[in-house]
Amino acid sequence: MGSLQSESTNNNAFGSVLELQQFDIANVEEGAVNHHHHNHGDHIKTSSSSSDHENMVLNIPDPPTIWQELLCSIKYESLCSKKKKNIHTKNTVNHSSFLPTLFPIFRWGRHYNFSMFKNDFMSGLTLASLSIPQSIGYANLAKLDPQYGLYTSVVPPLIYAVMGSSRDLAIGPVAVVSLLISSLVPEIQDPVTDPVAYTNLVFTVTFFAGVFQASFGFLRLGFLVDFLSHAAIVGFMAGAAIVIGLQQLKGLFGITHFTTKTDVVSVLTSVFKSLLHDPWHPLNFVLGCSFLIFLLIARHIGRRNKKLFWLPAIAPLISVVLSTLIVYLTKGDKHGVNIVKHIEGGINPISATKLQLTGPHVAQAAKTGLICAIIALTEAIAVGRSFASIKGYHLDGNTEMVAMGFMNVAGSLTSCYVATGSFSRTAVNFSAGCETVVSNIVMAITVILSLELLTKLLYYTPMAILASIILSALPGLIDFNEALHIWKVDKLDFLACIGAFFGVLFASVEIGLLIAVSISFGKILLHAIRPGVELIGRIPRTDTFCEISQYPMATKAPPGILTIRINSALLCFANANFVRQRIMRWVKDEEEDYGTEDSTHVKDRVQVVILDMSIVMNIDTSGISALEELHKNLLLHGIGLAVANPKWQVIHKLKLAKFIDKIGKERIFMTVGEAVEGCLGSRLVPNSEIINC
């Protein structure tokens, strides 16, 4: 009995005691010609066409499962062949293309010539002049001995030169990653009480960072890097730059006792306490500020005159040489000037046996490695793509991840810490006219020679100079114009930017990242749980239906029909009830507009709701339940429900859930226009009296 009544509901859905007015498209503008008066033959033709479209919508093949899509995506990206049914594209395995894919040097190396080498050679020498003092300074920032910064400028650049896809990216230690290590690793192991264990733990963190980066590339998980939005990165970099600058006050003032925390309050408190109670020597400050002014002037000249790009590049090396000479000749170390002292020479020693892959700190090292991996990838890919777009070539993100993963794994085995692409050194490399990543090879060889021959000469290098070199590079990390642009374009993005900035500044690097990611996810969640449910109408002289709120000239459907679009890619548990309530609200508002007490407008009341689901890409069980409840609520009010343009996954799940059988196959349409004409022609009106059967 229930089955017969259900069938009666579907069969009677298109029968009605109320009549809907014929919808004339041409009457939406004054003076238009009536061209939708159909004769009997035209009506038969339209009905046949609608029936064909109905079959096309309902009789689709089953969509691939999520596992099939994931497997096909991985195989496609990995150049594996797979025959796909009903798809005409073919993926073929080309073994000869495997090596150039994994090692791009085989692709461009065949066309390399002496002219290109001359440019790369000069770029590499210029890059080395900047890299050597910066590497020593960044190692100091990471609370490591100076030689580890130089080691990091040897092996990773050589590995990247073979596997990387960027022609301009300069590889080595960077300020932000050094700050991450100096703020996260000391929470696990104190570098003062046991510097050897601290160094070994940094190697372990580097190993995990490389493993994560390579895994992201092989599994095509580059989207994980996008969890840090552009706005969050801008705020994070600005906050990190200020924190790094405050950290350099230790070297600039020659302070001995300094806090291990990175937030601005702790650092400034430590500085004031040290200046008031501990002995400090103003010669450090005078020496550091003098060369900081020189570095900033050189930077300014290089920006104003592009031909003098080499001046800010060699200025740090000049500062190191001159300051070291001054301290040596004046015996400055005897008068309170803090110096680097011993730097261990020679090429990178093997550190494979120093990795701590077992023990109580493995999980914490892996977590720190994951954070460093994501930040390093984000910075490198952003910098690499910026310069690739200038030169007009493509930068493969997955190839970059694999290359950086391998170079950091190799670095962890050869006494290096986490390396990535540096913006300041990449800009110098680009300005010097580099042609390929051979400039990284030249730089690495130059650093090797320096390790072999020049480390003893750096004994008297003042720590204040290393601080001034780092300080001079920080203004490039603070982008006021971009922050202002974000504020103008998107206030929620600016909130993520400010959240990351103040989180890093007043809490810690971890808190800043967490705030930035949380705000970014909150923004996505806000749009997901409160999607647009808009009334749509037909644009004059077209068959296109658009939101009336955006296009006021759009004409509403004829009285009795309400056309609504769901502006959400996913109808799910998070937004299903909200969508249902918004649709019922539209129905109520429409009935109030016509007035329920005036009998002359009874025939104009809502009798059919047409849902445009062209934007809804998928639906879950909560979404289907919400549609079923919506259908019942509408029937209780004497209103029918029709669905227009459901997507592949949506129609498949609606069929599996028997929702199509509940509302009737004749209520599924390919377009909103067909749905309007179909409802008019068939007089779609429900029989609410049998809803409870």
C-alpha cells in the first residue's frame, strides 16, 4: 500500500488543480517579440528533447571511487601507463624520459656551452662572496658552530644543481629556517649544556626534513605547502625578520648571557637586564653599527643602480675582511670585542653515525623536521617561481620537493643543517646574470676552497659583523606594500597575516604558524558552513540564469516557480542544514511578497522550487538527508521540488540513496531553463495529502 501511494505521489506530481502561467522569454524586455508560443508539434518535440536530456542525466556511468582517482592521479604524475575506459587520453611510459625528469641536468646539460659557463662562473663567484659571511652568521643564529653554515653551502647546492629545476635559485642556509632551529631544537636539547648532542639533534631534524620533502614530491602532496597562505607567509616572514633582528642584539652589544626564548618581550627584557647588570663593551656596538651603515648604503646603491648589483653582493665580504683586519691590528679582542675564534677547516665530515633515529627525542625531532620542511619548501618554491616567471620558464613544484628532499637528506649525512632557497642570494645570482644552476656549483667549490685555505684567517672576525650582515638582509623579509595590498583586497587574509605576525612576535614561531594556519582554515570553514543560497533569474535575451542580487536586470521565473542556486562545491554535514533553512526562508519570503490573504494571488504562490546544483561537485549522507527533509517540508506546504544540472558524483549518490525515486525521475533536468519549461508544460504541483502515507 505504501509503495502504491509513493508511486501515486510521483505520478501525480505533475498533475495540479492550479495552473501556472506560460513563461514567455521574449517578454522580459519591453518591445520584444513573442517567440515562445508553441504549437502542438513543437510541444511534442520539446517533450521528446527533455526526455532525452533526462535520460542523459540519469543514465550516466558510475563515477570512479576516491581510491581509483587517487591511484590514477599518482600513476599519471609518475608517468605510469594506465588504460582508462571511456577516456581517450593515454599515458605511456617513456623510460628515456625518467632520468631527465628526476635529474633535469640531463635535459639542459646537452645545450650547455662555454658562453653560458662564463656567466655562471662570474655569478657563482659573486654568490660565494655573499654566501660565505652569511653562512657563518646564519650558523650562529641557529646556535651552531660557524663551520656548519659553510658546510651547508657545499653539499646541498651540489645536489640541487643536479636535481633542481630552477635556473636561478641559490641554495644554502637562510635566516628563517635558522630561527626555526634555534627556537624549536633547544626545547629538546640545550645547546649550552651539551653542544654535541644539540648538533647531532639538528642533523636528525635535517634528515627528517629531507625525508618529508622528498615524500611530498614523490606522492604529489605539494598541496600541503599551500596550507600556509600567501598572507600568512607575508605576516610570518615580517614577524620572523623582527625576531631575528632582536636576536642579533646579542652580537651587536657583545652580550654574554642571553635568553633562549624568541618572543620580543623576553628578548628585550634580556637585553635591558644585560645592559644594566652585566658588563658589556661598546666597541662591539660601534664596530657593528659602522659596518651595518656601510652595508645598508651599499644595498641602497645597488637598488638605485642595477649596474652596481655587485656592490651589495661583495659588501658583506668586504666588511668581514676589513673588520677582521681592524680587530687583528688593534688587538680588539683584548678590549672586549667578541670574535669568532676557531673555525674548523676541511671539507664536510661524515655525520651519518651521529643521527639520533632511536631514543626519546625521535618524535620531537620528526615534528620539528616537518615544520622546517614546510617552511623551507614554501620559501624556496615562492622564490623560485618568482624568478622563473621573469625568465619565462616553468618550475615543477614536485621536482623541487624531491630535489630539496634529497639534498637535505644528503646534507644531514655530511654535517649540514636544513638548506633551502634564499631570496637575497637568489636575487644576487639573478642580477649577476646566471644562466643555469652551475652558479651553485661554482659557489660550492669556492666555499670548499675557503674551508681548506681561509678558515684560519677568520679567527679574528668580530661577532658584531656577523650580526650586522644578518640585520642588513632582514629588510627584504618585511613587505609593507604587500601587507597593505592584502588589507585592501581581503580583510580575512589580512587577519591571517596579522595573526602570524603578532604570533611570531609575542609568542613563538610555532604559535605564529598555528595562528596563521588556524585563521586560514577558519576562513575556509566560514565559507563552507555558510555558503551562498541565492535566488536566480534569466538574463534578458539569453538562456543563462544568474544571481539576481548580482545582476538586477535578471528576470525572475514566472509566478509559482522559485529558482535557487546553491553556491557551494560540497553539500555536506557542515552546511546541509544551513542550506535547507535558507531555501525554506526564500520560500517563506516569496509567499509573503505575494500575500497569502489575498485570494487573487493564490495562483501566484510558490508551487515549485527548482534547485540549480551546477556548482555542487559532491554530496555526503548529511546533504542527502537535508534534501530529503527539504522535500518533505515543501510537500507539507504544497510545493514541489525539482533538481537542475546535478554533477556526476551528486547524481550517482542521489540514485544510490533512492532520492531520485522519492521525488520522481521526471523532476531531474539538465539545465534550469529546461526545468522551468518542464514545470510549466507539465504543471508540476505536489499532492501534499499523501505525504504521510
